[in-house]
Amino acid sequence: MTAGEPLLRWDWVVANADLIRQRVVQHLVLTGIAVGAGLVISFALSLLVWRSSRWYGPVLWVEGALYSIPSLALFALLIPFTGLSALTAEIGLVSYTLLILTRAIVGGLRAVPADVRETAQGMGFTARQLLWRVELPLALPVIIGGLRVATITTIGLVTVTALIGQGGVGAFILEGIQRFFSTPLLVGAGLSVALGVLADVLLVRLQRLATPWAR
């Protein structure tokens, strides 16, 4: 960046509109796969923990250990096995969602009042019916709250995967730093923030639609 040059050059933005669109889509795809896979894995682990509480400590210990590993260190550990690939990025991204989502799911289930369970059991609900028709619906506000945190966290972490060639809009941030060029840096950072805000708004709307009784 030279003296007198504007922080944001709109001619660069217009000239790279197609590339910006492609990287936004890549960012969303990486985020969606990571959060979706993390939710499926966390849900299965949460049911295990819910049915057998002795697993709660070990499961959260492993997830906490994964969560505590710095992202760059985790990618460095994975690269010898999976290379500079989307798989490397996704393994790392999914790992960071597990602790957040498992805590949210288990916490939501544990928050269901005991008298509600007793009433449902008295009405003849089986364990499966109790889970799907009573416990999970009542736990949804807490679960979606965890999903919001995991999604926003993942959107931010996706930018870091630019260092292994998979960064979505994070590639613009890396380009701006490498070239000392503020325009792509601001575009990448701005889009990352905007995607996080948009995702949070959509998930809040989803929560309101899915839990009308919570209003």
C-alpha cells in the first residue's frame, strides 16, 4: 500500500466480484459441512452420555483436548496424513465444534424438568418417544444456542484455513497481509464478520420458529 492510496479500492472489488462470490460460497460450504458433521457426531455422543453418565467426563475430556489445540498446530499435525486438502480443514473445523455442541445438547436435555418426564412416562411414552417428543423439543433453545456459538466460531476459524489453501474469504485476508494491500484484507475481514452476523440472525429466527412456546 502506497501513501495516499485509499484503504478500500472499489475498482478492485468490482474487478474481482466473481472471485469474491466463489470464495464466499467456499466459506459457506466449509462452514456448513463442519457444523453439520459436528452436530451429527455431537448428537450421537450426547445420547451416549445421556444414557450412561459415566461417559460424560471422558467424552468431554477428549473434546476439550481437541478444542485446546491451536488451529495451526492441529492442521500441521494433519497435513502429513491428509495433505493440503479440504479434508484437513474439515477435520480441524469439526473438532472445534464438538465440545460446544455436546455441552449444549447434554445441558439442554438435563434442563428438562423432572415432573415433565414423569408426566410423559405416566401417559405411556416409551424412552424413544420421551426423547423425540418431549425432551429434545424442550431442549431446543439451549441446543440452538450452542449451535449459534459453534457456527459463528467455525465461520471465524474457516479464515485460518487459508494457510492450507482452503480459506474461503480468509484467502483475501492472507493476500492482503502478504501484499501489504488493504483492500482484499478489508474485504475478507468484512465478509467474515457479515457471514457470522447473518448466520446468527438466521439461527435466532430458526429458534423462534422451532420453539414458539419459548416466547
